[in-house]
Amino acid sequence: MILVRTHLGYGSPEQVSLKAHGSPLGVADVKKTKDKLGWPSEPAFFVPKAALLLFREALTRGAAAETEWKRRIEDYARAFPKLASELQGRWRAELPDGWDVDIPVFPADAKGMATRDAGGGRVMNAIAPAAGALRRLGRPRSVDVHGAEGPRRFQSAAAARRRRRRIRRCRAEPCRTEPPLRG
């Protein structure tokens, strides 16, 4: 598990606010952000030279890493052909036959239903048994924050305990559900 702390809208007047989560900065706020970060106001889209050099160096490193990755995937496919075939199907965005037979139908309702409840919960749970990639992700959860799409959802106390136990186990030993991608 990788945990990352971020500051949405870093440097802007809207930093860490709900507005920074889902709304673009206006022209005035972009100018204030550039001033605060010490960036020139022109050109409108500015890339510092040091960052540009790093991006260009990444091309060479990326080509070498891609070659190594392809070699490792070939080794994995030889060692675990069925799992490799499923993985490659996921990469091609292929779903197994019959993946959609259990998708629920929602009747028209004046009150309606939040998309995150219908799509992120009920539909995803109906699809998960047929789609291995979704099955391994666990229960879908909303990532919306309060004010952007509605109140934040919290997991039950039992689910939180299971999550903490899983994290402790993963810290104590490698946490894998499938064979590793090592040759």
C-alpha cells in the first residue's frame, strides 16, 4: 500500500479547500498562485527549464525501463500463462463473456439516486463476480469529499478493523494475492 499526502491546489488561494478539489482556478487565482510560487506570469503555460530537462532525461530512462518490463512480462507469461492471459486481457480492456448479465435496472424515480450509489456501488458489485480485475479490488468506495458530491462515506467499524489487520500483515510480510511479476 502506498499512502501519499497531498495539498490540492498547492500555492493557490484555494489550497486544500473544497473548491480546489473540483473547480478550475480563475485567471486571477492563477496569477496569485504564480506570484506566490515565484513563477513568471507569462507565458500562460510555463514549464521551468530544470523540469523540462528532467522530463527529457526521463525519455531515455523510460525506454530502458520499458525494455526490462517487457522482458519480465514475457518471463511471467511463461511461468503463469493463465494469469498472464487474464492480465493482458485487462490491458486490452477486454471483459469476459456474460460480464453484464447481472447489472441491475433502476426504475425511474422522482427522488433519484446518486450516481456514486448506482454506478459505484450496485452496478460495480453486480459486475465484480464476472470481472476478475474488479473482484480483486474489493468493495468499491466513493472518493468524493464533502461539498463536492455530498457527504464523505465512512466504512463500518468492522471494515476499518479488517483494513488495519490487512495493513499490519502487509507491513510484516510481502502482501500478495497472485504470483509476483519476478522472473
